[in-house]
Amino acid sequence: MTRTRGFWHPGTHHPAVDHGGGLPWPRPVEVERVLGFAARNGCKPFQGGHLRKTLVIHYDEIALKGRNRGAFEDHLVRGVREITRDLGPVSVQKLYGRILVRGKDSELPLPALAARVTLLPGVRYVLEGGETGQDFDAILQAIEDSLPPQEAVGTFGVRAKRGDKSYPLRSGEIERRAGAHVLERRSWDVDLVDPDFWVRIEIVNGRGLVCTERHEGPGGLPTGASGRGIALLSGGIDSPVAAWMMMTRGLRLTGLHFHSAPYTNQRSQEKVRDLARHLARFQPSFELTMIPFAEPIQQAIVTSAPQKYRVILYRRFMMRLAAHAAAAAKAGCIVTGEALGQVASQTVENMATVEAASSLPVLRPLVGMGKAKIIDVARRIGTFDTSIEPHDDCCSYLMPRSPATRSNSDELDEVERVFDVTALVEESWANRQSETLRQESRL
């Protein structure tokens, strides 16, 4: 006997379905919404009877954008095309509420394609499966072709969605018929909570999508939808996490690193390049600019400023240089990995003093997070192991014995009177080095 865990069993009534004997009548508003989208975006019903391997991208926040939704979808489509360009010709097609991705000329391995796409901000999850016609017999055949051997799994479940409400079968009826079809071919138990094997069916824009694998993405907003920003990368745990978090809010980032060569070793710069390559997995490319900071800026501060203000002064000069980088990249904000109270320079007073030197908004996505939570995110996005490698940080170079934990901008303005601030900034900026990093293809 087949056991059932969940809310339906093939052959039983579904509580959400009207069983009055007739097929449900499509709601005119829903039909017009779906068909109107299809007409505007050139979506044609699936042609041909074969199953075509396909990824189905789903998003979450983009769906809440109302009249601006199309612009956010376009950002996501561009991101998919750019981040998969090195894998070979890829077709990216907008449907209503989802995006289809597949190899254009040759069939690229779907798992490799899915692994790349699921890293993109804006992607909530990706379904891996196939595309066929919306004729229900074609859908059943696609399901049958997707089933693993009997001994491979013990339980299964079916989920159905209709993006096209004019389809004559409601979602519950699709699930029951598809489940019954599976049970005719496999003696598995039904589990709608946590089965070994899911069959996911979607009906949209004249096609049926049958998927059996789901890959989670970061969600949020697609790259570039919120503009551009400059991310300060120190080489530690926090700054790459802060950068990633703002990427998921739609910022396209350029990295900025300050080094104290020749007083610190070259490994610190290589480590930041490695972290930038990690971040390049989440947007199509990642530009990294390295700025020498020891000479002339740090030497001037050590020589002429009170010791307790050194780190605050370092960071104020970083803000000024970040403004130069922002102008070059047409960016509108600066992103840092600061967390309130983590070190002496990250008190409320000191962060306000540092930000006073900035002509741009300073975004601190980690400001309320504890170290354990930051480390959890670093592990999840793959930057932790690189971040904990030993390196020389520019702010640790000639650290004061007793750094100030409280300051204000008037105090620091007075301290900075001994410097030619503009000349120091311009000299450091003139010696910058920039490079563009991209994710390496791994098929």
C-alpha cells in the first residue's frame, strides 16, 4: 500500500479544488495579464514534442516592484547573460514571473549552468528540468522521462503552479493526475513535506515546465538595479561580507584596497585579489583598485599627528580617496565592513568623525551584526578561508598604543591643518593600480 504524508493522495479530492464536475473558468483579468506579458515580450508557445533541458529562474523581491518590475527583470536578464558568457552560447528568455535559461546551440551541462546562475543577486531559486508543450500528455511523458530508478529514492511529491490561469486543469488536479502517473510506474510513498524526490510542474506562456532539482539563490535585487558603489576591501573577514550583502541589494561594486608596501609584504595584496575573485562570482566582473597608502599619507600622519588619532586619520583619508574612485566608476556610495563597537575606530563617535570626511553616503551593512553572524555569512559565500589567511593590514601598520575611542570632526579638522590634504590625496591616487577580475569558467 502506498503511504501518504502531506495533504493529498492521488485519487482523492483536494480541498482547494472545485469538484462540481466542470473545468474551472479562467478569470479574464488573469488571462489578460499573462497573455499581455507574452505579447510584449515575444513569448511564443513551445513548439515541438521533445523535452528541452532548461533552467527556470524564480525571483522574490522583483515581483513586488509594480510598474518598475520590467526594469528589474531586465537587470537580472543582463546579469545572467553576462555571468554565463564564457560558458558558451546561452539563451535567456523572460516569461511571466520567471526566466528560462538554456544552452543555445549545444546543450551545456545544466548543473554547471545552475551553479553559476544561483550565485546571482536577485535569483531566489533555480529549478533544473525540461521544457515541453502544455498538452498534459506531453507533461506526463516529461515526468516519466525524468524519474530516477525505483531503488534510487523511497518517497516523492508533486507541486504544480499555473502562471497561465486559462489552463483547463487547476493546480490541485495537475498534482493528483501527475502523482497517479508516477505511482503507476514507481512504488514509492507519497511525502509532500520532505520527499526524496520532487516533481515540480509549471504551466506558463503556452508551455509546460517539468523540473526535479531546486537550487537556492541569494534573493534580493539584481546587480546594477540600485546603481554602483565603492567597496573598501581590507583583506579581513568583514569587508567581503559587507560587499556581498550590498550586491544582494542591487549595487554593482568596484573594490578599493589600501596597502602599506613596501613596509608590508606582497601577500596582503594577493590575498585581496583572491577575495575580489570570490566576489566576481556574484557579478559579471569585479574591478579592483590598489592604492599605496604608506607613502605619503601614513608617513605624514605618523610624523605630524597625535598618535591616538592615527587610525581615524587613516580612515578619513580613505574616504577622500574612495570619493575619487567613485567619480571614476560613476558610483554613488561607499561600502565598508564596519560593525559597531568591534574595534576602537568603530564607535559611534569615531564612525561619525570618519564619515564627515566623505562627500558620499557611507553604507555599513554589518553595523548591527555580531562577529559570529558575520563569520556564518563568510562561510556561506566562500570567503572565510581566504579571509583568515595571515596578512599585513595597512591600518595595523604603526598602530597607536592607545587609540582614541571618541572623537569629533572639529577636532580632526584642526589636526589635519598641518597637512596639505589635497596634495596627499592626489599623490596617492596618481599611483593607483587597477585590474578587472572575472570568474573562471569551470564546466
